[in-house]
Amino acid sequence: MLARVIESLGIPTVTVTMVPDLAQKFRLSRIVGVEFPFGHSFGTPHNDALMLKVARGAVQALAEAGEPGYRLDIDAEWPVPLEVAYKTWHPPKPSPIVERMLKARQQP
Amino acid sequence: MPIDSYKFLPRSMRTMYESTPAIDEPPVWTPLPKPVQQCTIALMTSAGVFLKDSQEGFDEERERQEPTWGDPTYRVIPRDVRQEQIGCSHLHISHASLLEDIDVVLPFRAFTQLEKEGAIGRLADEAYSFMGYQDRRLEDWRNVQGPELAARLKERAVDVLLLAPA
């Protein structure tokens, strides 16, 4: 959504996102989707080849997009097994809002 | 083939995101002022990173007191930042990978390579970091930080902002 604010102020934007379906609902201008866990927009630490691949996708989106709603998904598999990767992005303890929701759920 | 936007998320988050309605506002669009090979591009992440030696972290304490509030401020991160300068305050994601290599969220090396190749004009001297847990109405960003950042980008002749929500 921040992209909308900046773009509406006259700066073109491209958004690299793990949740491109949601970015489309927010009607962003140029969307680059990556099938990565949160906190890892460009890949795993020190994996420069993967980072460059995503970066090239963003440049491609900037070059190609001619109207709002453009979406390019990067063809790159996350290089860690799903059962490990699933836990990769979680914080050590639930965020305050999640904690509040969990408590509310436990109450009768 | 479209990717799965929810592959790494718990079922409850998938349900929440899938049921989120599309916004009832027109799309936004600003065309590139010149070919991308000539554009100066700045990077921005919502991973809540900051410079440990010279900047305050984001306000985690207030968020703990008011769980629906998120710190709307942002930090400036120079492109020549050293890994050991990087701190992170974000209560919604793991910090481990970005504290090992900041380029997972601010890919300075990749864009320096693209700059060398001539695929882009220039990587801007500074990147920007905010904390991605924000009030969805984005009142602060619409009224304060957004205009401030846009003015800063224009002053520095930045043509494009790449946002990477964390």
C-alpha cells in the first residue's frame, strides 16, 4: 500500500513481494512476485545468483510495464525444504497482535 | 505459471489474505521518466532495519502496549553500509537472515552489478527502511512520511523506488 502513496506523489514504483495476489488486490502499479518466506524478498543469505535473478525481474518489470496492474512472477524455487522454510520467517515469539488474538481465542 | 502467494503461511493467514477484498480505489500509475537503463533506482524495505551505531530502532515498546499500532517512521540506510552496522526491530518476522546478510532485503550487491552492466542508470546513494506493520489506512504515511520521502527522492534525482515488503 505504501507503493500507492509514493506512486501517487509522482515517483514510479515497483514492488517485489512474497504475496503478489494481495498486491494485486491493492492495485499496485508494477508487481514482481517471489515464492519466498517473509523477510526474504531477494533470497537466502549470500545467494547472490538468486538475488540477481530477482533484481533482474524488477528491472524487467520496469522496462515492460505499460499500465497499472502489471505482474511478473519469478521462476525460482526456494532452496530450502518447505518444512524448514515454513518456520524460517517466524519471529521467536508471537507478535503483540497475534498474542492478543490467541488469548482471545482461548477465552470462553 | 503464477506462484503460490501463501505457500509459507499458516492456514489462518492464507484465509485472511484470500478473503481480503480488493480496494475500492482506482489504480495508481506514474510512467518512468526515461528508459530504465538511464534511471536512478532507490531501494526500500519494510524489514525494520536501522543503523545500530547512529539511529534509534523502531518503537517496539509502544506496539507491545498498543498491539494495533505500528511505528510509521523510516530510516535512511546508505548503500555502502557494513553488515555489522545493521540492527533490526520488527516484531513480526525473524531477523536471523537479514542480520547475516542485509542483501536479502536490500540487495545492494545485485543492483551494483546491474549498474555496472548498464541495465540501470544508477543505484541511489541511500536506501530506506520502515517497519511493515502499519495501520492499513496509512494515515501517517499519506500525510507525513510519504510526502517527506517523495520530496527527498526528488531532491536526490531518484527516478524509481523499488519497494520490498518484508
